[in-house]
Amino acid sequence: MRHDPLPPRAPLDPAFLARLVDRFGVQAHLTDAMREQHGRSEAHFTPMLPDAVVFARSTEDVVDLVRLCGQADVPIVPFGAGTSIEGNTLAVRGGVSVDLSEMNAILEVNAEDFDCTVQAGCRREELNLHLRDQGLFFPIDPGANATIGGMASTRASGTNAVRYGTMREAVLSLTVVTPDAQVIRTARRARKSAAGYDLTRLYVGSEGTLGIITEVTLRLHPIPETISSAVCGFDTLQGAVDTVVQSIQLGVPLARVEILDEAQIRAVNRWSKLDLAEVVTLFFEFHGSPAGVAEQIENVGALAAANGGSDFSWSNRPEERARLWKARHEAYYAAVNMRPGAVGWTTDVCVPISRLPECILETRADLEQSSVPATILGHVGDGNFHVIFSVDPAAPHEMEEVERINRRLVERALLMDGTCTGEHGIGLGKQDWLVAELGDAVDVMRTLKRALDPKDLFNPGKIFAL
């Protein structure tokens, strides 16, 4: 797989840096510490530092920065919270990292229309805190407290996707700064439109390669009347996966359903101070009316019992549910820290729901033969699961072994008509697999990239090589 950076560029022209500092003042940073902060990844990729960092505070700031970089042929890489794990924000050709985290305003909430508009640097947790008093919430929950702009750029999803969809369904409109420094709005707030090309969907998932998202209009949902969470352990991985598949086939509107294998539960217990039985476990959440939730629980409970599940352990109080889902969201750190000094290599695939048991069980068999510690967890309600490897950075043979296992996993998913990445994006890590998955369609993507960014300055080297 492609991990190597593109050929290095010469240091930035001092005259360009002078113009940058003159325009942005204290918003521009050239220190090694700030560059390192914006040139590292959550995962195993080698650091790739930008030459400068600029904290944008408005769409106008982004426009001016794009114009300056365009005139000097300097790459520009959007940066939000830095939580992406496929090397999506690494500066493979140096240039300027534009940090959007200070553009964090909630610009408008239209409660009657169930939508809102936020700046790209707004964090999802802060948005939900703001919406709570109006009885609304934004359901896309990738785990990390990511920025909304970053979530749109990588087409994020997470634990609620089985019921509420992904960022593809959640985004109604975007404000985008294009490579020629134009500001465009991709759509209005209407819930549907047949007006021209669907530019919103073009930019969602484009990882900053076609434009820089500065504002996002989102679809919101009412807070459910009743929310109930449960944990259920299983005798076998097969039984747990079968319970999820059968629940969906039965039409149960699960809000969340997450799977954690024995190794992941062991790590979660240690990291989050829980005392769950160290067996394959499903985390459930049910949303709806009291009667509706009770019916969902009864149906899923019967399926779980038939598939070797234990009695449900309930978490009905908000603080209990928060603790449970906090533990799930920190599962990555829990897994990696089971091995002192390890670095995380996490990968994910997504397959049609009917093929999920086969895909997970075959992957589990590969992991049992591996010398590298690994866990399985994922959003099994939509056919998406993750493998987290804890790799010794001083052992190159472990990286090679993980590469082989990952190759088998992705090939398996593609043979099942699945995808090489359910929610992490392509970034640096999945470029070859994108071609294997979509073939000549990638040439169409390249055509779009060349048309919109002919100098290849917007997050160059990501998704595919030109």
C-alpha cells in the first residue's frame, strides 16, 4: 500500500513567508512544535510536517490564504481536530496547514426545520450541548470529538449510523473555498432538490482535495423520548453477529449496536475501569417511545437468547449510558495501551450485512494466527467493523505482518462486494485499494481533481496520485 510521501519540496520562499506573516500575524506559526502538532497522525504513519500553520478565523481568512498559496504554488492542507487515522491531514509535500478549529461558531439553528449551520471547526459534542435545550441532537458519532468540517471531509459515520445514516445523509449544504479562491454554497436548506449536479455530495468525502469546507448545514433530529442501553455477552462470535443480522432483517430499528471481541473487552475493562465479562459482547442502544423501546428490547432479547447471549445488563440512567459509550469511544486507546510502547494500526471495511458473519469470522481466524496483538470491534449494524493492531514500532517485521493481514481483510471485503473503508476515508493508507474497488471510476475522480485543482495544491497526495 502507498505510505510514502511525494518527492520533497524545497523550503518555502522567505518572501512568501513574509507575506503570510504580514497578512495573518499571530495566526501564523512557523515553530517546530506547532508544525509537529499538525504533521502527525493518530495512527502508524510517519510524521510529515507542514512548513507553516495558519489558524483561520473566517471564510475570508481561508480565501486570502488560498490566494496567497495559489500565487506561490504552495500546497495547503486543511486541519480540524487531527483525529483522522488514514494520514488524511499529513503534509506530504509540506506547505501550509490551515487549522480551522477556531472557526467553531454555531451560526444558526432552525429548530422548526430540524437543521442548523455551523462553522467547520465546530466540535460535535459542543454542538449537541448547544442543541440539547431545544430538544434536538446531531446523531453522527464517530467516537472522537471531531470537527464537523473534518467529519464532512472524510464522510464520517460511527455508532449511530445504523439508524441515522452517515455524514452523506446528514449534510444538507456546504460553504466551500475552491482552489481559485472562490466561495461557493453547494445547496440551499430545502430537504430535496433536483437543481443541477449534487455538489454537496461531491465535496463530502473529498478530504480537502477539491476545496476547503468552511461552513456546514446539517440535518438534525429530535431527542428520543426514551433511550435505553444494554450490554449482552455471547458464547461465540458467530452468535453475536447472527443476533445483529437477524435483528436488522426483522426490521428492529436499532439506534446503536457495537461488537467488541474478548480481547477488546479485556482492554476496555482495564482502560475504563469496567467489570464486563470478558467474552464477545454487543453494546445496544434503543430509541423511541416507551412502548416502542420495550418492543425492540423484547425482540432483540429473544434473538440474543437463541444465539447464546446472556441476560442484558441495562444502563438506563444518563450517567451510566455515558460511561458505557465513553468506554466504547476510547476502545482504540484501550487496545493500543494494552501493549506498552505500541503504536496503533487501525483498519476498517464494510460489507453487505448478509456477508458480515463470514467476513468477521475469517478475519478472526487470521488474527488468531498472528503474532501481533489485535482486537475486533465495530458498527456491525451497518456491516462495518474495525481491526486495531498494537504494533511494536521497533519491529519492522510486525508492520509487514499487519500489512499482509490487512491485505487479506480488504481483499475479502471486496470479494463480498464491500468497500475497503467504511468510514476512515482513503488518505494515504487505502489508495491502492480504492483502485481495486472502483477501477476506471478513479480516473473520473482524477479528471475532476485536475479540473478543479489544476496545480494540485489542495491536500496533494491524498486519495490517489495524479
